[in-house]
Amino acid sequence: MEPAMPTVAAAPSRRHTGSSLIGQLNAEWARLCADDATADAVRCWARYHRALDGCTGLADVEAAVAGSADDVLLALLGLAHDGDGLAGRTVLQLMLGKAVRIAASHSGRDTRESLEHAAVSALWTTIATYPTDRRPARVAANIAMDTVRAVCGELAHDRVESPQAPEALGRPGEISAVSEHDGGPADQELIELLAWAVAADIVSAADATLIVDVYAPAPGEAGGAAAATRHGVSWPAARQRASRAIRKITRAINDDVPAHAGV
């Protein structure tokens, strides 16, 4: 079975609250949803965009995106690029859960608050610059991927270099083929790729952590069989898990990005 691809679903009934950035954004979103002027704007969108037909408020947009993510996101991105701030803010909210998970995938690199700020900032920039004409498919997944890359790039200059992922990874060609990067340390590309895959629910955090510890261990840590032992699995089992996870990521990326995307 193909791995589940990142999608935008209707917002959960319970959201993060409080004084954090995510809590503030959710509180702002609740106010927008209750604003009559916002409802008027959504009805205006619906008159000109078939993907939003029947929407009379932001809750309707959240429901619509669950059934036709690409069409709804492309409509909103087009509006945002034409200067509609509410449309851009709506895409941000629809993708906010992904930003939270991307930040969580870098846990330990900085404080949670700083990581969430970095992820939201990267997400906002991605929304503002997303090439709708060139990448009209798998829009949510592409936004998530670009956000991961931006966050990794921001964190990279603070990163302590660790040994490059060895050829023992099994399919190094797959890693370079799907990372979509030219140059840069191999272990950084691996970590970036795995961070996206975890955020996209393609592989589990446990499998991603195993792969990093085995093939790109932190300074002072032993990789390979020693890392497998730390995870409580045999070396052959660790290699099998890594190979299976890499195949899932390869299929997901190949399905996610159109051949003509040029990214």
C-alpha cells in the first residue's frame, strides 16, 4: 500500500490555546470565523471560484479543503498572491498543524517557541511565494516540504556537523534522488528528508530516529550496529527497517512532486 500523503483536513475540534504563537493564531482564527465581514469575504470568493462554491464562512472553507485540497488551496493562494490577506491567512491556518509538527520534528535544536516561530515564518514565506502555475498538484504536500526545507536551512548554520551518512545506507542513490538538493552535507540532507517524512506521516518518528542514529549519529555516538542495539533491535532488523522506510519516502516524493516541477 502506498504511504499516506500529507493532506489538509478539516480543522480538529480542539486547537492549541494559550499565549504561545500557535495559541494566538488560533485565537485570532476564532475571531475571524465569528466576524461578519469575514463571512462576506468568503461569499465573495465563492462567487468567483468554483472550488469554494457554497462556502459562506471560514468553517465551510475548512470543510471544503478536506474534499478537494488542491483546488481550494490553489484558489486561496491565487487570491493571496493578488493581495487578499485573509486568503493567505486562511492557507496559513489550514497548514498550521503541519507547521507545529515540523517544529516538533526538530525538538531539541531550540526551544519549542523558537522552533514554532521559525516554522510559521517559513510557512508564511512559502505561501507568499508558492508557484501555483508550476506546481498545481499535491499542493499541501509541496507547501509542507518547502516549509521543512526553509526551517532546516535556517537551523543549519547553528548545526554541529556530524559524520556524513555512509554508503551502508543501502540505497544512497535514492537519498540523493529524492532530497532535491544540490550539495550540502549528506547527513543534513538525510535529516531534512526524514523531518519532512515524519511531518507528512510517511514514516514514524521512531523509524526516522533509528535511521539518523544508525547512519548519521551525533558526534561522540556510535552508529551502525551499536545504534541498533541502543534501539533494542538487531543490526539486520535495523537495516531492514531503514530500507523499508527509505522506499516509502522515495515513492512518496516521486508521487508528490510532478516531473515538470523543477524544484
